[in-house]
Amino acid sequence: MLENCVDWPVEFADKYRAKGYWQDINLYQHFCQLVERFGDQDALIFQDQRLSFSHLLQQIDNAAANLLAAGLVAGQRVVFQLPNCPEFLVTFYALLKIGVIPVMALPPHRETEITHFVNHAEAVAYFFPAKIRDFDYREMAANVRTECPSLKHLFVLGEAQEDQQSLSDFFTGAASASPTSPVAASEVAFMLLSGGTTALPKLIPRTHNDYLFNLQQAAITGGLSDGVTFLAVLPMAHNYTLGCPGFLGALAYGGRVVIAPALDPETIFSLVEQEKINVIPAAIPLIVNWLNSDIPELFDLSSLKIITNGGAKLQPELRQHLEQKFSCTFQEIYGTAEGLLNFTPLDAPDDVRHHSSGKPLSADDEIKIIDDEGNELPEGELGELVVRGPYTIRGYYNAPENNASGFTTDGFYKMGDLVRLKDGYLYCEGRTKDMINRGGEKISCDEVEKHMLANPKIKSASLVAMPDPVFGEKACAFVILQPDQSMDLEDLKTYLLAQKIAKFKLPERLELTDSFPISPAGKILKKELRQIIADKLDAEMK
């Protein structure tokens, strides 16, 4: 196991191997097995490109050899921020083959987050696109390099600038590179990002063994095991689209993965018609947009069998409406990048499918619901969900303080979600942690508040969730200004953008106030602030 990572205790590892959960096959070796089975069959479709399993493997092997020749070494970490495209899959598997560990950044992340990932992981390389819309990642990469002494290589998808290497040179004409020994399946394959509840995201080390089980079992539970056509819409670097069951789960059973080049309904549903899409993993903002659009009705959607929702709970009424409008089965997927996944079974009764958050993926997902003192609660009682199992981590990378507070002494991960258990199904009802869930994007209130409090115009600030019919929650900033100062929402957003944080973290409403509700211990009562803004929004709707 990589240094600064927490491994599973031997007795648990032995049990997971004995039960066949861990196969001791690394993810690259697994892809080679898929090529043996599905060879010339289409694996990936993107715009005018149709790539077979065999063709992808050839590109993967070329890229792996060239990355070795460029100086990357097994065990090193790299920050990986490529957008949805075939090069994402090729580069990802090439890194896995040579044992280099990608930290899976998302396209919206900006300089503050990327610098944190590089420094925390001591990353030696950064993989990024040249531009997406009007944002030039190459300029950001140059800035990150000056702030990160470990960073030696800048690999850009597109036209490279000075001191940057173009990834397009890595996919053909394999370099002469020393052969590498197979990476042990017990080693860390890549690192996902935590929700960042108290600060910038923590790094989640996922091993080849645990993630192969994760994606294969999720594919079975998610209806992908017969070979389907899967539409990748949301970021492929996100755990949900990656392997829950994600595009990796679709490929694992000989499915085809179609990558959507845009998110508008016309693009999405024209692809459903053209490519006979069977499964779409979606999230609240997309689902609400589709339900309010007449565009889906313009296309033949008879191939569509399953639409899933992940990231934040979809309301029962919208689940029903989705099934009625698209004549398909809805599946709620509730889980965490740290491990545990829960699915509503595709054949479950309507009441379960429309109301619950599902049940655990594996028979060896050990879950408990506990109170504030750590006591296990009986069925039906609301408490915090904790879990351990064959694909749930035992600790974050290089984060001893977070591990001490985020895990129990006997290895259960504290999810921070308030849930009830009823007849084997979980019902998620909120969070114990100070975080806003904006349609699946997690916003740390603490992180944004620290930036706000650095503004000399602001005396005190508190960020809370406010209800939103599309995203579920959005961020509302309550602010007390210094004497004789003024500020509006645009002023605040401009200031925060200058701190180089991701746009999805920006407050979407500003409430100026003279005081905050305070507890006897002197803490801001955020529950009361949430109620204040909820009441205001309700009054404005009347």
C-alpha cells in the first residue's frame, strides 16, 4: 500500500479475497481481459469517433510507454483534470498500467483547488485541457507550477504552450521504454476527492481490488451486466460517472459508452435516438431541465430503459414524473466516493423506488446508524450512517487528523448523513456536517466563509443552504459589513472569483444583516439562518 495510506486489516482483506470480492487483478489487466472477449466491438463513441476495445488498448499501451519515457515512475501522483473525451479513458488506463496514481480533479476546479491537490499529493505532473469555453487552463497550469515545487511535467490536451507537452504526441508511436512489472491489485489505483466538508477536499485512495469490485457489482445492480449502451453526460472523473456503475461498469460487461459533447436536451435526446441509448446517469439539475422541456418528445426514446440519479436525493414526485414521461425505470443511487453505494433495486415496488435511498451494494457492507455518542440506534430512528466493507476506505491519504475524526476506532467510516433504516432500505434525510449539496456538487461552508472573512469590507459572515427547486440546495451568504461599507451579490462574487475558487462554490444570494442568532456558547445558529432564508423564499413565492 502507498505510504501515508491506511490499509484494510489483514483479517478483513483475507475475508474479502475468500468471498471473491477481491480478485487480485489490477484495472489494466481487467481491461486486457475485456479486449480478449470483446476485441473489435465498439467500446467508445464520441462525435465522429468510434473506437473498439482493441483500438483503445493499442492507444493505452502507446501512451503508457510514452509516459514512462517522459519520466513518470510507479507510485508517483499526478493531478488529472481532463474533460469527457476518448483521451480521458486512454490516459487514465495508461497511468494505471504503469502504476502512476491520478488524483481525479473535475473540470470546474480552479487554481486554489488544483494547487492544493498538487501540494497535498506531492504530484509530479498535471494533466489538463488547453481550453474549455472561455477558460484557458494552460495559463492556470503555469501559475500552479510556480506554487508547487513537486510539479515537473505539464501535459496538455490540445495546443501546448512553452514548457508544456501536448498529449496528442503520446497516443501513437510508442517510445522505447523499460517494461514494467504488473501493478499489485492491492495498491492504490487512483484518488477521488471528498466532499470537502470542512476545508478543501481530502484525497480518497481507491485500490485496484476494491474499485474493480465496486464497478462490477454496481454494474450488476444497475442493470448494465447484459451489455448496454451507456450515455456519459456528467464528468467522467466523478465517482458516479466513473464506476458507480459508470462508464467502467458499462465496459466491464461489453457495453458501449457514448460520450455526450454537450448537456442541452437536444444533444442528449438526439443521441438517445441515434445510438439507441439504454442507460443515462443523471443528476437533479439535468432531470429537472428534462422534465420541464418539450424537446425529449421530438425524439424516439424507445431504447431508453433506465435513468439514474446520484449526488443528491431526488424528490418522490419527480421520480414518478420521470418514469411517466420517459417510460423507463428510475433508479436512485446514494453513496460516497469513500466507498458505500446504495441502489434502489430496478424491480423494487414503486413505493421503495420512489421514496427510498436504496440498500447497500454488498452483503458485506456493514452499516450502523448511531447517535451523537456513538450508540447504535434501532430501526426507524434517525441518526448518522457509518459503514465499513470491501470497497469502503479505512482512511484518507496523508490526513491523520481527518482519519481520527472521520472513522471509528473499529474502522467504520462516518458518512455525515442523517438516515433512517426501514425494512432494509435507507432513507436519507440530511447532513450532520456543515456542507451545501448543490445538485450533487458539495460546497464546504467553512472554506467559502474563510474567503469571505478575508474581505476587509466584511465583519462577519456565514454561509448556509437555501432550498432550491432545481438544485435542491444553493448557497446563501449572510454578511455583517464593517461600518460605512456597502456590498451587493455581484461585488461578493467578484471578490470570491479573484480568490480562484470553483464557480459552483459562489453564493447565489446575499443577505446583509446587523447581527446573527447566537447560541449560549457563542456559535452562530445556522439552523435559524436556514429557516430565515427558507421563510423569505417562501414569502417571495406567494
